[in-house]
Amino acid sequence: MNERLRNKVALVTGAGAVGPGWGNGKATAVLFAREGAKIFGVDINLSAVEETRSIIQQEGGACTVMKVDVSNPDEVKPMVNQCLKTYGRIDILHNNVGIVVLGGPVETSEETWDRVMAINLKSMFLTCKYTLPHMERQGGGVIINIASVAAIRYTNIPYITYYASKAGILGLTQGIALQYAGKNIRANCVFYLA
Ligand SMILES: NC(=O)c1ccc[n+]([C@@H]2O[C@H](COP(=O)([O-])OP(=O)(O)OC[C@H]3O[C@@H](n4cnc5c(N)ncnc54)[C@H](O)[C@@H]3O)[C@@H](O)[C@H]2O)c1
């Protein structure tokens, strides 16, 4: 590896994986570490993110983990503070967390709508809200928000909350990218294809 992220600190949300093997968050955390980044990995499932930490540490990388529900405002600010306490900065905020709940508008309950919006979209607003002031103070940073092709295309799957929340991530990211471009803070979306 080229160590393109040497001396960088990356906060990765959903850095475990939903099942055995690899998921996007786990793969990203391990790859960032291979490039030299120090990883602050968080997940609602502590044992999942501990597995990621053990892979990174076995390869000689640095990783600290924390159990966090990123949809909970009371947990996000302490998460950012803990990362700063541990590593002193946040160069990369990688917002990976996102869930799928099947259902069109008729089948979806209001509770499900609110829950998916909180996990997929509000969580990214919260992590950005508390991380941006530090990036600004340290003179720059990078935000990567994981969207989906479902943000811009119908994928033949009836999951209205997924389409809506992923499309919302585009607006959130564009707003941040343009507001903070002059402050050396870059914000982008990644569109994974299922
Ligand atoms: N898997 C795909 O085919 C696919 C396709 C397009 C986009 N994506 C997007 O990629 C991202 C990752 O998906 P993945 O399927 O690879 O999952 P993943 O394997 O990266 O797992 C996500 C992790 O997030 C954690 N998590 C869930 N809710 C959380 C919360 N509230 N707080 C903290 N952690 C939480 C889970 O415990 C899990 O470890 C999502 O945003 C998803 O929408 C995935």
C-alpha cells in the first residue's frame, strides 16, 4: 500500500458488518488503515466493530472502537469528543451507516419512516454537525456520505424509506460541500450499486 492516509484520522460509522464476512463499513475501515490512517470505528454492535479492530491490529494498524447508535443525538457528540480525545483530530468522517426496510408508501408505518430517516439521514446530519467545527478549526477535512444508486434510480425494490433517505443524503452532502468548499473541507457521496 502507498500509505496515502498516513497521519490521518478516520472516523468510520458502521465499521462492523451486518453479517459474517465483509460489509462496506468494515472493508472501508480496514482499507483506510492499510493506507496508514488511524481508525476510530463505531457501531451499534460492539462485537462486530471489535472484529474489525482485531483485523486492523493484526495487520499492524491503529484502531479504537466505541459502541454508538449514530441515530441518537445524545451519543453522537460524545462520539466526536471521544475520537478527538483519542487521536486529537478528525481528518475523514466516513458516514457508512444505512439500513433497508422493505415497503412502499402504503405498507410503511410512520414509525418505520421516522426510524429509517433517523438512521440513514439524520445520523449523517448529526455527525457532520458535530465534526465540521473541528475540521474547520484544524484547517480542513473530508466527509464521505454513503448513498446508493437508489438515491437517483428506481431499483425495482419497493423500499420507499430507502429511496427517500438516500436522496436526502445527496442534498445534505451538496449543501455541506458548497458551504464548506472555501474552508478546505470536501464532502462527497458514494453511490454503491447493489
Ligand atoms: N450492501 C449493499 O449492497 C449496498 C448497496 C448500496 C448502498 N449500500 C450502503 O452501504 C452502507 C453499508 O451497507 P452494508 O450493507 O455494507 O452494511 P455494513 O456491512 O457496512 O454494516 C453496517 C453496520 O452498521 C451498523 N449499524 C446499523 N445501524 C447503526 C446505528 N444506528 N448506529 C451505528 N451503527 C449502526 C451495523 O451494526 C453494521 O455493523 C449503507 O449505507 C448502505 O445503504 C449498500
